[in-house]
Amino acid sequence: MQNKIHHVNALEAAEIAQKTRDSGNLHLVEIQGKKIQSWEDFYQKMEEGFRFPTISVNYNAYLDWIEDLDWLGKDGYVLIIHDYKNFLEQDLLLKDRIMEGFADMILPWWQGDDEDSVVHCVVGGEAKPFNVYLVD
């Protein structure tokens, strides 16, 4: 299993979304990049999509929730960001920080290979697929 960030076209994204819905055991979140222009916009969509149990507005709290997700009861996670070129186009530093967070922390956490991962840091923790699809 390799958790990754993928660049796909709209047709591929639609197929991925449909397969994810059909599987029944994966949690799908789709967000519209052009509607995400601030940390607050991003966090709100992630909070809604992943059903975070409580509201928190800082980056560390977001990481705590996105690296838990046990309440969803799913075998894996798929995030599709449509209109990625417009995603946080007014704040490219934040865009980089969020994407680096996926690449360097969130996806490896769920992959479970490192000592600092869900497998080693959570009692009964298990590796799960978590893939991010960027649609241009």
C-alpha cells in the first residue's frame, strides 16, 4: 500500500469517486478548490467532510483529528480537491503547508511504515489507505 498525492483529470476523479462510493468501506471527501481561499475555508470543509468531533481552528488540532478518524469506522480515506489550481490561490504559502502536511505527515502516518505512525503510536492502530487526488 502506498498512500500518495495524485494529479488526475476530471474524468479520472469522477471514476475514483464512484469506485470509492461503491466500495462502501472507504470514506470519500470532495472539496471545491475555488471555494477554499483561507485556512478557515479549508478547515471547515475538512471538519464537515471528515466529521471531526469538535471544532478547533489551529493546525495542530487539525492534525490530531485527521490522524485519528476512528469515529468514521472506515477502512481507508479518499480526498479529492477539485479545481486544485484555484485552491488557496490567494495564499500559496498556506497551500504549500497543507500539501506538505499531507505528503510528510498525514499520508505516512496512515501508511504505518514509520516508527511515528498509527501502527506504532496508537493502541490497536492499523495502517489504512489515504489518498489525495488533485484535479486540474
